[in-house]
Amino acid sequence: MGILDLSRRNLMGRFGDLARAPRVLFGGAAHAHDHALDAEWLATAGVEGGFAPVMLGADYAATQVKAGAQRLHWVEPNPDGRTAIAVARRPGTMAVLFECRSGAVLATFEPGEGRVFSGHGRFIEGGRRFLAVEIERASGQGVVTRRVVEADFAIEAEWASAGIGPHDMLPADGALVVANGGVEPHTPEAVGAEVAGASVARLDPQTGEVRSVAELGEDLESLSLRHLASGPDGLTVIAAQDLLADGMARPLVYAVEGEGLRAFDAPDEEWRGLRTYVGSVAVDASGAFVAAASPRGNRVAVWKRDGRFLGSLTLVDGCGLAPTRQGGQFLATSGLGEVALIAADEEGVGVVARRSGGPRFDNHAVLAAG
């Protein structure tokens, strides 16, 4: 099967029937080294025989953990640096805790009854708890579950996400920020739809009480608010995807500020160049720069934290984005197996290193715990 046949949408269909035997979720021999991998980043990728978490070293080389029969979307590193959780994308019903050194599956868990995972989750309390985003199959209403890691990920609390179709969530600025995407673009439900019904909710991280819900204005109601990222000083940004392909230049990146949203700035041709779709967003290690990737637009765009546009560059089918440990830098990955190191400063952006020949990277990359 060729690369074009393994698009992200095709992968979701191909790996949508999830394995039910938890301890054999990843089949075949482990490809991870027996010694510590010294991983700088974590990602997921399409590989021969399935789909797998992968480790990226400081030289950008990718090491496959093990192949599995489902589309794992986001990989969340445990603050202890030893383990990580890969969460299946909607309509997935499996999350996997694996050991980063060997790739061994340590535990699996499923969403609540009648629900599916959205592909994202976060460790909290130093790795003792895990927050997962779940969606009611019947209604599309969102649920955030808080799970106890040492109790086999048992749910100890769950709260409404204050919206439909939640996709991403993270703790930031003393609150739990949830991106309620509403109607998901490029799905059967989106055919003919013009209003996404998206919102950003801020919940109390202890009780789940809704502190605020921010929505976009009528001229932006076709946007689905989907991916979140935060910086070291509390900056939180959210990226959007548009239900409409009408040629309008709608902003697709926003800062979450208090109870509202602030649109980032860019020339109209730059917004159009993203082709209605931002698949990943990241804040650099200094908190000074924000990057967004569009696999449909084959480009990565970069802004200053205040929303001032700096520039964009080409990365064919590029979607995964993560900060490096150095300010002003981002790692970007593509579905064609390319890894690029992107540098930004006050004058603009550029690629300073590349490596090709890797696996078919999926939507996200994340900086490993260090």
C-alpha cells in the first residue's frame, strides 16, 4: 500500500476496529532498544503492520515501539519520564500505558459506558492522575474523566465538558481548559453544516464547575475549535478547522485570555493558504513564539505570542508540532516521513535542519519529559 493510501482519514478507518485483548494490543516483536532510548520527542505513526508510538532522538531518528491495530493519536508523557499514554482518536475506545524503554504495554483502559475517546488526555498531579476527554456516542456531549493511575485508571470523578464534540484539553492558568469542537469538519456529520457549535470551556480542576464558556462570533461560527497548547508562562492557544471552504480568510489560531478569545493576525492569503485546517499547534520553550501546522495547506506558520505574524514555510503533509528544549525552535513532522527543525526570531522563520526517510507520522508530536 502506498503513502497516498495511508492518509490520516484512511488510517482512522483502517485502524478503527480496536483490539480487545489488552495485553496483546501491540503485536510482533518490539523495535525499541533494550537500553534507554534517550527520546527527545514522542509521536505516533503509520507503520508496516499497523500503527505505533515512536520515539524521536536528538538526531531526529525515529524508533518504533511496537505495531498495533488501532489509530493512536496523542501521546502524553508521564512526568516521571519512564512511561507514556497513547490515546485512540475518536471513535476509539482504548488508551494504552506503555514503558518507553521497552515498549511493553503496562495497562490499558477504556472510556465510560456509551462513550468514545477523542484522542487526547493529560497527566496531572505528577503522574498520579490522568484526565481523559470522552464523547457520548448518542448525543455528542463531552465528558472529562479523572482517573487514578495506580488503581488501574479507575474513574474517580467525571464532569461535563460544557459543550459537544470535545477534542483536546489541558490544565492552564489554574483552570482546566477544554476545546469543545462541536461538529467535526470532514466527517459525514459535517456535510452541509455551516455552524460548528464550538466553544472553549474553563472548568474548576478540582470540582469540574464551569467557570466560563467562550464562543466565537457569528462571522466565525463555522470554525471548530480543536487543538490546544500552553507555554511556560501560562499562554494558552487554540487552533481551529473550518466547516466551510468558501474562500473566506478566517483566523484559525486564537489565544485563550480569561473568559474570551483573541484572534491572531495574518495576511488573508496566509489564512487561505492553511486551507481551512490547522491540525496541530505549539508554543516554544520560551513562550515567545507560536506555531501552527496545516497538512492540507502543506505549511507551518509562526507568530509572536502577541499574535503578530512572522512567516510560514512549506512542509508537505506536515502536521506534528512540538517545542524543543531551546527557545525559538519547533520540531515538525510530516506524513511523508520528514522531520524538520524550525527556528524563529524577530525577523522571521526558517528550517535549520531536516531528516527524511522516517515513518508516516500522524498528527501530533510532543516533547518528552526531561
